[in-house]
Amino acid sequence: MTVKRSELKRQLLEQARKRPTPRATNPATPAINGVDATRTVPERFTRFDAHPGYQQLAMMRQGAEQLGLVDPFFKVHEGLAGATSIIQGNTCINFASYNYLGYSGDPRVVQAACDAAAHYGTSVSASRVVSGERPIHGELEQAIANAYGVEDAVAFVSGHATNVSTLGYLLGPKDLVLHDEYIHNSSLVGAQLSGAKRMSFSHNDPDALDALLSRHRHQFERVLIVIEGLYSMDGDIPDLPRFIELKQRHQAWLMVDEAHSFGVMGATGLGLREHFAINPTDVDIWMGTMSKTLSGCGGYIAGNKALVETLRYFAPGFLYSVGMPAQVAAPSLKVLELMQQEPERVTQLQTISHYFLQQAQARGLDTGHSIGSAVVPVIVGSSPLAAHLSHALFEQHINVQPILYPAVPEKSARLRFFLSCEHTQAHIDKTLDVLVTLLANAQR
Ligand SMILES: Cc1ncc(COP(=O)(O)O)c(C=O)c1O
């Protein structure tokens, strides 16, 4: 039976109406993988100012403006940042630098950087695996391994990338990462990258870790416990011997991030293993950064040969990234040498840090769990108050960063003081006196 032309036209129109309406298309552009490449996309997916991160920033700025607060971030230090620093043309007492032993800026360390740049040039231009290897890399790694009393060490160009690459490479989906709830972002990102299951335990709580290990260890192949040597938000340390006992009993690996404890803890600054007088091979993975005590930039992993060789050949942040420039490696190498000759700097740092803690507590300030080793928070309990105090101190030429929600829970918003061996009692007395007056005025 033939369908009449008019009926056919009606049926075709009906079908066309039922199909999804084609959006503005460019007939010259074919569909890619069945998707029309020119289909209109909501504007929010094409604009950076519609990105959730930017929107959050805009909200934070608006909130700060309404409260009359000044943005405390990205302050420019115009010269060497140590116990004092020039900011906006004023010399400030500075509590916002990790130059713990005062070696960044030391003429001997600066000279080492200059000599290395003059000898090797300013870039090694390539991954060390291909043509970026220089003698100074091996010298630095040997010095780090010696400082830890372990077989070998490998240096990465960034501390953050060290954790991302190490965790990301060593672990996989059948493994488990157990970490302190306050662990640094770099370890979290590494754990995420690895695809391993990740669980956190309460801060500095080996019993909580023990419970997790008892419940979950058998479900996984490799298990890595990650803790820090000195927690930079709170200034407290883990009970390392307890963590070692747990890792041995549950057949797990233990990694200690010594970003803030190397140079600070132990009689000669050799970190937590010196502080607790443990056997260095009882920790499987020692991690640290060159950017703090070691006055350079980059990170390291120290441990046994098999671990270090594996990372040297396969950790993506090492294999596919440029080698450390010589003028960045040289200062850290020099500092490791000077630390052996000048243990009095470590003693001085420990003495002045204890002085700060004791004086702050004597004035009734809340220093949380800080043990008084280079990092002392003063908890003020609200982000606007912490931001206000930071700014008010800055107006009196005292520089200290506020730590605000969401970096810490709102009720533990704080000012965070980093000490250096070059701070004096006069710096501390003046700072705490001003702070106490400002707090009293703010609470009135
Ligand atoms: C505990 C910890 N690990 C790793 C890093 C990353 O080190 P870097 O800043 O040298 O990249 C930091 C940085 O502050 C840190 O505090």
C-alpha cells in the first residue's frame, strides 16, 4: 500500500519533533566519538571565574572585607627572612620562616651556592636518569644517608613531589595507607594517586592505629603507616618507639616525614632517630625536605638500597623531572657539613623555643600540645580573631601567620610561631607582651 505524500510528510515531521532538538551545530564539524563537538556547553564549565575554587576565594575575600580584615597571605619579604625580616620597608621580628638553624643567608652557605653555579651552570637541564646527573647530586645524597645512618638516599626537586611520587609509586590498589589525621597534604595526595585504600587515625594515637591494623591488616598486601617527626600545626611529636613496635608486630612499613624535625630534634639536629636514640633502620622510609633547616629546596627519601634504587629508576617525580640545580644542592650539602661542626645552634634553637613556650604559658596563652621545639601555636579560638591579631601584630612590626579555618577547625584557629636559633629573649618578651595586650583589647 502506498502512503500518500501528505501523510508521509506528516509522519516525518512527527518523528523529527520527537528527536532531541539539535543545538547550534557547525555542519563542517563532524561528531567526535558520537559527541557533537560544538554542542553548547553551560558557561560555568568554560570560565575560570566560575570554578568552585575561585568562587570560594571570592566568598572568603568578601567575608574578610565585611569583617574589616586584611588578607594575611603573600606578604613580600624584601631580603633575607630569618629571626627578622624586612616587609613593606620595615624590619619586623619574624616568626614565619623555617630557617630553623639560621643557615639560609649564612655567607658560607651562600658561597657554596655561588661556587656550584659557577662550576656547573644554573640548570642541569634534564632528568638525572638521562643527562642531568652531576657529582654534587651523589655527594648530597651520600651526606643525607650518612646523617640518617642508612644505606642510601635520593633527592627530588620538591619536598611536596617527594611524598606524592613516593607514595604514588610504591603503593597500589591492593595496599593500605594508614596516616595520622594531621598528615601533610603531600602524603594525602600521594596516597590518592597510588589508588591504595586510605584511612586516618587520631592524632598521635598509637592505640587507634593498633586497632585499625588489627582490624584491617590482613585484607591488604602492603601497608604503609605515615607519620611526621614534628607536626607543624601543633609543634608536637609522635611516640616513635611505639609506632616502630606496631609496624613490626603488624608487618607494615613505617614512613616518617621529617620536614620540620630534621635540624630541630635530637642533640645535634639529626631528627627523631637521635631524639629517641632508635636504630635508624627501624624506620623503613625517612623523608625530609631541603627547604627548611637545609636552606635549599627539594625533598629526600633515605632508607635501604632497594627502596632508594626503586625510586631512582621509577618514581615519576624523579624519573620524569629535571635534576636539582647545583646551586640548590650545594647549600644543603654545606649545611649538613656545618651542622656537624656547630651543634650549639641546635642547642640554642631548643633553648629559645622552650623559653617561648614557657613565657607564653606563664602569660596564660593556650599553646595546645606544643612541646616547645621550634613550633609553638597560640590558639585563639576564632579565625577572625586570629586574622585580626596577626594584622595588629604586623602593624607593630611583628610578623606571624594566622592559621584559619578550614586549615584547622574553627575553634582551634591560631597564630603559629616558628622559632629560629637567632631569635633572642628580647624578641620573644616584646612579642608576647604585645600579643597579650592586643588579646585583652580584643576581648574587651
Ligand atoms: C610535613 C611536610 N611535608 C612535606 C612538605 C613539602 O615540602 P616543601 O615545602 O619543601 O615542598 C612540607 C612543607 O611545608 C611539610 O610541612
